[in-house]
Amino acid sequence: MSVFAGEDVTVLVAGNDQTSLHGYGYRSGDSRPAPMGGARKRMLDLFVAILALFLSLPIMLIAMAMIKATMGGPVFFKHRRVGFDGKPFYCYKFRTMVTNGNEVLEAYLRDNPEARKEWEETRKLRRDPRITFVGLMLRKSSIDELPQLFNVLKGEMSCVGPRPIVTEELERYGSAAAVYLAMRPGMTGLWQTSGRSCVDYARRVAFDVSYWQNWSLVQDLYILAKTVVVVANFREAA
């Protein structure tokens, strides 16, 4: 039984042991510094992820049943994103879209110039034709992001950090790309608690830089607490 749907982005490979992400580069075998926050942040991530998995397990099981009953097909969606130091990883979510999402999106953008402009600027659509009714509920409640707790346990993501991005988005960071690559992407962050999908791309980058410059465990705890409030109020998911 298939449980994952996925869509890869292009990763350029040169030689036998190098994966290059538009020049920002990850080379296997290189000695790299630890992600921002080091062991202290990692310990907080593990504690929060394990606790959240325990508390959210019934909700996740219900979500899986709803997806299977109403949409069929895979329960989970995975998409390749850029992680710490440019290393690619698969980011997990509950599937919220139709299985032929690429074709639906292409047709929609072709027929709607304003939507195409919105997509090119933000990589998001306020009215995304690919999202199902159940998927919309999962997104509004942020339940669709709960599988990312497994990314946290694997060390690919942090509970708090920059929004995980795809390869082509890294170029939009400009000189701030090094800041993004110095951190593990997060399930939540300043970008989510300060406007969520209403935040334009330049402000997202500014939030990531501010988070990196001012990081502390206290800040992470504050963002986690604020995220609970944001999600409880059903503000639009990022």
C-alpha cells in the first residue's frame, strides 16, 4: 500500500560525492559546524517532538483515516527541501491535495494571470485549486504539519527555525542564504507567528535573519508558546 506522495526538485550532482544547490553547496564528507543552537537546541527539539507526538497521536490517526476515506491514495506527502548546510531532505506532511496536483496547478496558472503572479512572488496561492475540503481543514488547523515531528526526530528539522524552502527559493535569499543554511529548518518560526501566509517573501527572509541574530532557548520557547495560540485561533497556515 502506498502511503507517500512526493515531488522532487532538481538537485545538480557533480562528481561522485557532491550535491550542489545553486552554488551554496553540500559536499558529503566535509567537516561542518553544528547547526545554530548546538546541543542545547537539539535537546529541546527532542523533548518537544516526543511530547508532541505522544499528545497528537490520536489526532494524527483520525487525520489519516479521513484522508483515506475521502481522498484515497497516499496518506502522506513528501517534498524535497533544503536543509542545514544545503543538504537536501524530504519534508513530511499529511496529503491535502488531489493526486494530480501538478496538472491542476499548471492549468489554473495558465488560465489565471493574477494567480500566476501570486505564485511566482510567494510560491503560495490564497485559493489553491489542488486542495481538497479535508485538506483545507487540515491546513487551517495546521494538523497537516504534524508529520514533520518525524523530521525533527531525524535531525533534519528543528521545532523552531526558518521555513523549509525548495532549491530555487534559496536564490531569493541573496546574501542572507548563508543565514538560512546555518540553521535547521523549523516547523514554526517568526515567519509563522508574525503573520503566517500574509507575510511577503522579503519579510520572511528578514524574520529568518532576525531569528538567527537573536537566537536563544528562551526565544524558542516563546515562539512555541505563541504558535499554540496562533494555531488555536485557526489563523491561516503558512
